[in-house]
Amino acid sequence: MNNNERKIVRKINNVEFISREKCIINSNHKLNHIRTVESIDGEYGKFDILFCEECGIGYTSPFPSPETVAELYNDRSQSLNFTGGEGGTDEKDIMSSIKRYLAKKSVDALIKQHISPKNLLDFGCGNGSFALIAHQTYANLDVTALDFHEQAPAQLDGTRVSYMSYDNFNRSEIKYDIIHLRAVLEHVHEPIRFLAMLRSHLNQNGIIYIYVPRPFNTWAKIWGKFSDYSYYTPFHITHFTPKGLVNLINLAGLYGTPYNIELPLTSNFLEKLFDTRLSNTLRIIGALFFPLHLIVNKVANNSNHLGCIARVIR
């Protein structure tokens, strides 16, 4: 969509919002209206969720313009990776300890996907927690954290984790064995071009780990309006099904098979149901419902998140 085709429908807090008119894969495909949801913090109004049946991809409409979207991310807490807040690796907090454990498991799984990785790029590092944990777990692994801010996250100061801004990355020719892309692709305006760019930064036999939410899931249907947060508008621009994710990575010259990832999200539904803040008590209650959550999604062959190890098509 060029500037002449854009239809700016609102401007809030210096963020311009553009109406979604076309599918990014095929502009001739019809976009069906699925539902209308509130923005995650209520500050930006309501958004339509549109869906392309042919491509398996959903869209937020209107969406923040590429020129003004940075205004949404002035606070690093909007792009956290596994742990919360600056200094979020405090092991005295039970939730941070659980997230550290999950991060270590994720690092181990990634290392096993590559014969002998020497370096790893954590793209969209947020507060830097995952990059730091990756280095602490594998001291010989050269770890680089990347985000859109010029300055590195505070907790990376004094560590051996390198930091690179997105602008510097665009100008570099560095290649990586592993690119960690967790909860990033749904924020990107042009995901095909973006994945193709990352592909050019892969070493031979390199991999891109892609992790995205899957809001079109069974539990979202069960909870109805209390699952609106799953779309995380206006921050999430694109919404994925396994079919949609495969379409995007193939068009970017990559291949891989998406697999289901489950997280205990019942606490988030309860937060909206009772109109209260998420607490450790709600998290514990949500965890107790997790076995039922798994059973329902297993029967429905569904999940609330997707993972994929993407490799270069040769």
C-alpha cells in the first residue's frame, strides 16, 4: 500500500492508524470481519479483526502506520521476553523463576536444532532477559541482543552479551547460526519482506525460531469477549494460523512445519471476567485449569501459540 492508497482513520497519542483494505499475500482475496475488540489497554479504542480464509491470516484494522508505530514502544515493557520489567531476572520472584526455567528449556531446544551453533541473535530482545539467559546457559555461545532502541537494556550492562540497534543491524552483513524471533512477527508490517531479510543474515544451515500467538483458538471461542486480549491490539498487526504461517515463511524462501505450543492462559481470561489486575493468585488458579485446557485443545487439534523452526529453501 503506497501513501496515496492509505486511509488514516484516527490519530491517538501521535500514532496514526490506517484502515486495512487488502490481504498482504493476495490483494484480490476477500477479508472477512471476525469480531471487534477493545485495545489491550483501552487507550486506543476498538479494532476490527479481519481474516483471509484463503491464506489463513488475520489482520488488525485499523493498524498503526509504519512511520508512527514506534510511539507504541517507547516503554520497553511492551516487548518483554520471558521476564517482566527491567531487572526482571530476579530469581526471588516465583513467576520470574518459572520464566527463567522456561527460557533455559527454550535455549536447550534451539541448540539441539543446530549441529554446532557458534552465535545467536535475539531479535526483539525487550529487556534482554532471554539473551542474558542464553549466554549464562551456554557461555561459549556468542549472543547478540537486538531491539529498536539505541541503548541496550539496563540488565545487559557489564555482561558479555552484545547489543545492536535495528538500524545498525540493517547496515551490517553479520550472519548467525540461530535467530530467535519470539513474539515479534505479529508486530511486523511486512512479514514476508522481513523474514526474507532475516534469511539473508543466516549462516549455512542456520535456523530462525519463530514463535507467534494463535488467537483463533478453541478457548478464545469459549470465552468470547473475555478473550479479546488475545489479539493484543493495536500492538499485534497480523494474526496467524498454521496455514498462514507456512504461507508467509514459504514466500520468504524458508520452509518449516509449525507445531503447537501451549501456555496456561486461563488466568488472563479470569482477569477480564472479573475486571481485576492479574495477580499470582489468578495465575495459580489458571495453572490449575491447565490440564483441562490441554485436553480440549488436544481434542480440537488446536493451541494458543505456534512455534516453527524455519530453514532456508535450497
